[in-house]
Amino acid sequence: MLMLSCEPSIVRVLVVDDHELTRLTLKLAIAHQENLELVGLASNGKEAVEMTQRFHPDAIVLDLQMPVMDGWSAAAKIKDIQPETQIIAYSSVEDPKLHDRQAIACFDAICKKDIATPELINIIKELKQQQEINRS
């Protein structure tokens, strides 16, 4: 007999942004959510790749423009090592690459930084739910 749990699973989240205030704001927002667990904060794409290998997050909120390694490069590397990770491109600028299907193939969602925090939280949760539906 197949038993399915009605309880939503915990979504392990990594936040990656070069602006400390953004990282800390998202840390606080995620900390107060049921079924979300913050597994790390990174300030550039290189750290994001390393933390993905170490903590295996379910979802990553990933800034696109950062020093050391940008979000575009980090997303491609992360999908190579952990393809099931859901990556949300999170940007404050209009990047022409966001309109290129091939360039955005590594992202599971795209949102501007002016999005309301509850909407971003919902995107994280919805991506996880969609992932679980696709697995079954």
C-alpha cells in the first residue's frame, strides 16, 4: 500500500547576493517561514557553487550580477553538479540575456528584486511543490 505524506517537506534554501543587506533581509524572511530552512548565505557565485556541493539546497535565490563569479556562470555550474536544485534568478537590473531562452535555461524562475517578499517566498515553495509533482 502506498502512503503519501500530507505534510509539506522542508525546503532547504541558499541565498546568494553580493549585497549584505539583501542577504540579511532574505535570511530574516526565510527564518520566519514554516517549511523553509536557510542552509547558507553566499556573497558570490563561487561561494554558491561551493555551498551547493556542501549543503545540497533544494532552492537557491541567486543574484545575477556579482563579483568573483556572476549568477549566470554559477547557475550553469550548479545545474551540472546538482541538476535538481531549483534556481531563482534574482536581479535588480534589466539584463538583455533574460530574454534569451538559451541563456535562461539554468533558471527555474526569474524575478526582479522589487518583488514583494511574500511573493518570493511563494515562488520558492511553489518550485518545490512542482518538483515533487514531477517526481511522482
